[in-house]
Amino acid sequence: MPPVFENSLLGVDDWAWRKGSHYGTILCDLERGRRVELLPDRKSETLAAWLKNHPSVEIIVRDRAGAYADGARPGAPQAIQVADRWHLLRNGSDALRGVLDHHHRHLDEAAQIAAASLPDEPAANDNALDAASGQDTELPVTQAERWTPGSVGRPASRKRCACANRG
């Protein structure tokens, strides 16, 4: 007999029994970070039946799939359904990408107009020597830029990421 689920926060998502062939539903205890159950399919009826046997569920964290919403409503009418963070970020970034793709010509035109309106003078070189004093005018280097964990006793290259020195 499987352990009884008595927590209030349940994560619901799909997972592959066999990728590209057969998918099921994974139920997770989000308070303890543990898998609770693997359901054999992604059908709303299957989720609803499981939820009816586990009335302690108060919050269901899920993707925006219609089958999970349709299963959660009759299976746990007392539960609040919320979209999970990963799917919110993914859906938001997909929407933003769509808008940018749709308007890429306008963005290119705006960039060209902005570039054409810049003065013809070369920009000041922050890395050049100051003409009056002959001193380097480079911006100050932070302690994190100077030293990295794997470079004891030698300065890190400013062209390399500090995480590149991990060994």
C-alpha cells in the first residue's frame, strides 16, 4: 500500500514513461520535495480519481494543460490551482519572442535611424592613456575581477569568466 499523502501542496506535471511514445502524470509533494505518485496517463479522470482519495490537497501547482485543470476541478474542488514558475516563465518568454519576431523589421529600422543620428566623432576611449598625465584611465577593477578561486597569487584575465577557473 502506498504511503498516504497528507500535505496540502501538490505539484502536477507530465513525464515520459518512454519519451516520444507514452506519457504519464507525476505528482510531487512540494513541501518535502518528494515524488508522491506516478499516474499511468495524462487523463483528467485519472487525476480527479487520485485527488478524490486525497482530500488534504489545498493547492495544486500545475502547468496550463487543460486536462490537469479539468481533473483538478472535480477531484479537489476545495483546492486553489496555480501555474508553476517554470511554465509561467516559459510562456512569458515565448510570448515575448513572438512579439519581437513580429516587429523585428521595425526594431531594425529604429536601430538604423538611431545609429545614423549619432555624431561622427569617435567615442572617447576609456582604456586610453590620459593625455595630460600619461596615466591609464581604465575603470577601477573590483576585487572579484582581480582574483578568482583557482588563481591564488596571480591576477585573473579580464577576458575570462571567473567560473572558467573552476577545476
